[in-house]
Amino acid sequence: MSDLRELLRGIEVFPGELPVFDLTGLPADPHELFTDWLRDAVRQGVREPHAMTLSTVGSDGLPSARVLILKNLSPDGWQFASSSASRKGRDLAARPAAALTFYWPQLGRQVRVTGDVAPAAAADSAADFLARSPGARAEALLDRQSRPLSGLAERDAAVAASAARMAGEPGAVAPHWTLYTLRAHGVEFWQGDRERRHTRVEFTRGQAGWDRGLLWP
């Protein structure tokens, strides 16, 4: 354990050059700033910049987190998709609120989003499902996420059968597939600094729009 402690303490943080968080001319809406940061991450070659950690709380009061892909950012909020029968789907049915965390290590940037979550219309969820890759659709059509699995052979056989079904039913949609939208109550933008003089800007939704302020590191 002491060796592990030393290993962790020896890992360099923020090894590259970090961008400066220019606070002049900040937009009034966090959606615009998030889009700018996401596009910057794409330009800088950050791998999977649309990956995010989705955190939910179930009916048992226990938190759960997993990494998903951001599908879109609309005027209504941040969108992601999953089976409503999965653990995260059941969590959201019991407590329709969540947190999203984006981390772009090469830039030393994080974005934290919290808010209420609502399912989209069935037609929108179906369109999202049909836009997925064939392999992703074949797996999701099984609708068995998080259930016990006897072995990898069972998985492979089931996915192969599902892919064969798709060949004859190209428009098949998993019945529980759901597109969700998180309407943010708060959005925090975090820019790291080598000397730990991190810059944090928090947007909070108010009755008349967004309020904005700085936070201590």
C-alpha cells in the first residue's frame, strides 16, 4: 500500500501547457460557454471529448455513476440515451435528477452540470436508437443491460441472433430505449492551474435567467 501511495503521489498533474480562462466577455448562458469548451477540446485532439460521467441516485438512496456519451446540447439541455429498464433508467424513474461531469485532462478543464432529467417523446427516442451503429443496436435490442450473464459465449450468441433479426427488421427499436434531457439548475466551469490557483465559474439558473459568480478553488 505504501508503494501504491508513492506511485500515486508521483504522477504528474497538468503535464502540458494549460489554456487561460479569460473571464472577460463571458456569455450570459452556460450552454454557449460549454459549446466553446467542447469545440476547443475537439480541436486540441482530446480523445472522446463527448464522454461524461452520469451520476444518479436510486430509490435506495445510494449513488451510482457511469460514463456515457453526450448526444446533443439543445436549448432544453444536455441529452443522453439509455434503456429505461437499466439501473440508471430505474434511478431516473425514482428520482428524476442527475449530475454530469466532463473532464478534459489535456486542457485541465472540468464541467459539472446538475439538474432535472426528463424523457423525450417516443419518436425522438426511436430516431436516436436508429442512428446508432449496427452493433450498438444489436446489443440494445436484447434489453438485458446489467442482468446476470453466465459467460461470454452466451453474450456473443445472443448478440449474433439479434444482429440476424436486424437484417430482417432494419427498423426494429428497443422498447425501453429512451433519450433523456437534463435541464440544468447549475453549471460549473473549472480551469486547472499548475500552482493550484484554479479558476471556477458557476452559473445558477434563476427566475429571470442565469446568475453567474466565482468560487474559491
